[in-house]
Amino acid sequence: MSNATESPDPRAEHQRGPVLLRRGQVKSGTTDQRLLDSQGSSDWVHTDPWRVLRIQSEFVEGFGLLAELPTAVSVFGSARTPREHPEYATGEALGAALARAGFAVITGGGPGAMEAVNKGASQAGGVSVGLGIELPFEQRLNDWVDVGLNFRYFFARKTMFVKYAQAFVIMPGGFGTLDEMFEALTLVQTQKVTRFPVVLFGRSYWAGLVQWLRDTVQPAGKVGGADIDLMHLTDDVDEVVEHIVAAEDHRSRQRANEIAVDNAHRRTHDGQ
């Protein structure tokens, strides 16, 4: 039996936050996993202050990179959507339509539906943004991301999706997509963000979930009818853009009215 160590896979590649590791430098596990895992040595307790600084750096990098984006829309969808699937073509059309309407597009930067949306936006001349995440399996920012940032921590990444977008569009997806969708709805419901459209794209995919919310969750008193109405369900790309543009116009008018009222109060106060 040979005592030689196994050669590293020359194709191995792993993104750890902003750091790229390849071949023999690729290690198992993720930063989120090491933060949340309560098993093993307690030595991690003594490194938490450094983790806080790392978390802080992710917010600083994100704020610095995205602060000057034009008005943006965050789009979520499955990383498992094949390129030959009709949903991929729909994602391209959606990204292009949003770009032509003047919106930057923000996705999770991965493959599947995210890649399709980034591709459509980039090819239409828009700003195509990808916010990646360190995962235990190999995943890199797709080739259609023009502005990209990789995160170690989900919560820092989620903040960027919300802070720099004026709307969410939810394409068919799995747990990650559902997580983002319900987080967005919770933020709107609790008024942590205001006047924030949440569009569910794909009636046949989302209709069962919406019906369950109406037939089971609402009668049980867990949500109100107005909460369910926060979701706009459609199959039409143009309708998505129109709904978001209308919400943005309403937001602009409301903001202008609020500024006018504040100025009037200030003049009244100054004149006393």
C-alpha cells in the first residue's frame, strides 16, 4: 500500500467570502457553519471578537459597493433551473425588461434562474449585480454578473438584498427562495420597510401556497387578509415591470408630499 497522500483535485475551487481558494487550499465547511456549530472545541468562543470584525467588514464592503446603484430590484429563483428550461428564458426576459425600465438587477449571483436574470439584464445594457454566499458545495458568481460581492454570512447578504432594492421578484425556487420571500413579506408586514412590492412570478407554481395561506393560515388568525394581499401574483413580465414602476411612482409622490409637509412645518416653526 502506498503512503503517498492523495493529490488535490486540480479543478477544486471554493469562494470564502472575498477570498478564492483552489486545489489543495480548499477546506471543508463554511464560515456560517463554524459560527453556528455548537459542537466540538470551545476555543471558538475566544475568536468571536474577530468574527464580529469580519461581520462588520462585510457590511462595510456591501454598503460601499452598492450605495451608488441606480434604483434596483432584487430577483430570487432556483439555482437548479436548467438553461434549457422555459423558466430560464423567462428569467432572461425579466432581467432585460427590468434593465430597459432603468432598474439595476440584484440576484444571488448563482446559476439557474439567477444566472438567467443577470444575463438578461447585462445583455440589455443594465447593471447586473450578484451577491454570492459561501456554501459547502462549489458555487461561483455566474459569468453575467457585472458587479459582484461574495459574503460569508447570510444575514449580512440579506441586508444588502433589502437595503438596495425597491422591490422583490420571486421566481420559482426552493428553500432559499422561500426564505427570502417570507423575510421580505415579514419586513413589509411589520413596516420595517415601506411601500415595497413583492411579486410572485409563476401563477401555477405559487398559487397553491397562496391558497393555503388564505384557506388555512388566515382562518386560523395567524395572518390578515391585507398581509396576503402584499403578494402580487403574475405570469407576465410586462406586468411585473408595470407593477414595480407604479409602486416607485407612488413612493416618489409620497416622499415629495412628506418633504413638502416637513418644509411647511419648519416654516411655521421659524415664523413663530
